Amino acid sequence: MVRSDMNEKVTITIPSHPKYLSVVRAVTARVGAVCGMNDSLTDGIKLAVDEACSNVIKHAYRGDTGKKIVVKYKITKKSLEVTIEDNGIKSDVEYMKGRDLDDLKPGGLGIHFIKKIFDVFELDSRKKVGNRLRLIKYLKGKYEA
């Protein structure tokens, strides 16, 4: 259960190699547990953060496995905030909409999924080099202390 005075931060830095996404998933799952989220919500958060990091590897770094991805978790009484930062190719939020859901083919649904799980999806345009994606999930009802 989340304490009423909780305001904690966890930061991990991983290489931009897909094999390290398992570390992101494991840390995200533990953070979900610390927040008191049920397994279903924790799994959704975990997969959404994994998808966002996968997009960094694929799009911002164009598959370059020698770069870094920073994932920051901020746990408060009322929310879980996840910030994902890279130093890759700048993304344009206008193009981060995902493809049409009626277009039945593999791929391109990650953005839809991330936006469905998180209450806030915000690409910080103030970052000069690379990208900073801010995702917030408000902890409601039984997730709150």
C-alpha cells in the first residue's frame, strides 16, 4: 500500500539493446507493486513502458545498441510518473499517433496502447537533444493510501 507521505524516485539507465528491455520490465513491475497496483494494471504499465523504450531503440536510435536510455519513476501518493529520455533523433508528437486502428496489420499500435494505459502522454519539446517522454498514471481508488 502506498504511504500518505510517499514521494520517491527510482532511475535506471540501460543500453539501447533489446535484451535490456527485460530489466525495464522487471523494475516497472516492482514499481507497480510498490504503488499497490493490481496485477492487471501493473502488467499494462509494464508493457506500455517496454513499448516506449522499444520505440526509442527503433526510431530515435535507429537500432544503434551503443546508446543509453534513461527511465525515471516518480511515485507519489496520487500518481506514478514515468519519464523516458534518450539522445537520439528528435521525435515529432504530430507523428506519434500510431496508425489507423482499422488498418489490420502487425505493428504501429504501441502509441495507442501507451495512451490507453497512461492518463498523460507528453513529449517534452524543451529537450534540446533527443527526446523526453513523460507518462503519468493517476492512482485512484484502491491504489491510493
